[in-house]
Amino acid sequence: MKVKIIKKPYRQVMDMPLPKRKLPSHQLGIMRGLVRLLTGGELAKQSFVYTGSLPRDNGPYLILMNHSSFVDLKMAFAMLRHPFNIVSTHDAMLGKEWLMRLLGCTPTKKYVADVSLITDMRYALSRGRDVLMFPEAGYSFDGTATTLPSRLGRLLKVLGVSLAFIKSEGAYLYDPLYNNLKLRDVPLSASIEVVLTKEQINSKSIEELTDIIDKLFDFDNFRWQIDHDISITSPTRAEGLHRILYKCPHCLGESMTSSGDTIYCNECGESYTLAPNGKLVREKGEAIYDHVPDWYRWQRQCVREELLSGTYHLSTPCRILIMRDYHAIYDVGEGTLTHDIEGIHLKGEDDDINCTLPAGAQYTVNADLYWYELGDVVSIGDIYTQHYALLQPSVPVAKIRLATEENYKIIKSRH
């Protein structure tokens, strides 16, 4: 999906009025039916099935769902028969705010504290509507859960409604983010269940609730593929894999690339094939890592060691895009993105743009692959404005996400 881009001086963009805040719209039954009609063929082609339902005597519900690709939302529409509002990322409203609101979407900015979102959720729930939320906020990079916010247990207490959970399976393998969203032939399924009634939530501590939620998001899509004997024979199944597996476990260089079904290192020449069953097979000798999430976790530890030793540093040129309203993305020129133990700093060529995300301010950062078909981005900002750094293909966006998360943990452990 592409978006409208307008070139405009930074100061002019910042002088533009902000969108007016709107309460969540009531989702019409005809809109739910239309979405099911438009997406039903795609889901049927992938043999989509689901189990479970939500008894209305326990409603309304806060419904949490894991998030691997856009097809998750299509599955949710197929499963939910009662009006619901959707907590959506603000950039999903670009160029189509009216439509997204008719579908029940209420926008928020990823990983930015937004008190008005709680107000919106309580408003929807007070009118008997369920609220669907993807707490990971970003798509999974490696097929396991994206880091969750630590305040979900507190959110359950504040909202005071029952908790339900939708677990989707197959979505990551069907439409993987690293593969530039190339669709594969993978069966899709999902389940929905009531996890806690509001009475049970009232009886539990915030820590107990947080632990329950963390266990809901314990999954591994590559392991699921192996366990269910899913064969993916797409000849391009490994293309883009180097964007998440950016570091070579043999020479420790960070010059990985991929094509077809193979990922390889430009420095030492080691190569791995992503087999149809999802395992990594080394071309010569025994694999150090034959499981994508294991390789990814090893990179996380490597980044942590760089941070602890004070050697982590990234500085790269970028294109700076601004989201100020729902009409377009504004291209405000070239700049530099710097990331080190002090945080992320985005600076424009003309010195007007000077935006910083201090280390420890957020538990993660919005790092996205193939964002609106423009390229890989990292965004920082506040509740008013988001600055997107459109990076060169050689920059490992996954490393920026990992470094932000590990730096946050290190800082919090010292306090």
C-alpha cells in the first residue's frame, strides 16, 4: 500500500494545524459485512478456520491479538460479530481517515504515551463495544512476539472489563514483513477465548495480570511451521531475511545479503538456505543457528555487549519524512540519524530538524521494514508529530530496534 508524499519545507509542515481529536465512531454492521465480503475470498483460499466465541454476558471485552501481518485484522473481522473499535496506528489513517473511522479505528502513535487513547477506549467500552488492540504495535521481525509494554496489567485494572485473546497462526509465514510482504501459500487459523472476566481481573495484582498477558504472547512461528509440517516452496522465501539476520555468526561481520532461498555473508562467504520447512541449512558444514529466532536472539545479546562496553554507535544519512496530519507524508529533506548509548538523534541538513529519543525513554522504537513500500524506517517524535528516517538498504533497522530495547533494560536495571 502506497501513500501520498508531498515535498514541503520543515517549518511550513510544523506550522500546519493538527488533526482534531475525535471520539471512536460506532462501527456499522454493514461495514463489518463489507470487509468480510472483500476479504473472504483471500481467507478461503488459505483455508482459514477459527475456534471459539465471546459470550456477551461477560462483555464488553478488551480483545488482545498477536500481530504478524495485515491479514490478522482480516481474520479478526471474520471472527467478531459484535461491534468493536480498533486501536490502530495513526499512519494507517493516511489518505483514508473517513473510511478507517467508519471501520471503527481510533488512531494512536506507536510507543508514545497517549493519555487520550485511554479515554477513547473507555468511551467505546462504556457504550458496550469491544475494543481490539494489538499490544505488540509492530509486526514481528523474527516470528516471535514483539516486545510488549509493561503497563498492560495496569491497563486492565483501569478499563475494568473482561479480557479476551485472539491467537492467529500462519499469518507471519503467509505474509512476512522481511520478505517485502510477498504472499505465500500457508493455511491460516485463529482461536478466540475469554482469558479473564472483570471479576477475576479485580481479584488479581497488576504483576499477576502482566504475567498472564506475557504468557499469551509466547509463540514461535518458525517452530509452529516445523510442528505442523508446513512446507513453503516459494523460490524467494529468503529474500530480505538479511534485514533481520544482519550479523554473520561465523566472522561477526555485518554485511549480510539474501536472494532467492539463500542468505549469505559478503565478508566471509558463508551461506545458509532457508529450507521449505523453515530451518536454516548451512551450505558447508554444520549450522551455528538453524532456527531464525535463535539467530535473532544471539544478535540481541551481541548488541547488549556493545552497549555495555560503550562501543555501540551508528550514524547514517537518511531522508526525513514527517507525519503531521492524515492527508499525506511530508518530505522535508535530507538528514542524519545517530544512535548510541545516549539515545537516537535525528538532525536535518539545515539544522531546523533536531529531534531526540533519549535512551531509557521508551522500551522500544518504531522500526519498520518496507514502510508503505518506501523502504526501511525508524521513527521518533511525540503525540503531535512523528519524524520518520527513511534509511539506506544497507542499514540494519533490526539492530536499531534491538539496541533500543536492550539499552532500556540496562538503564532500568541500574535504577
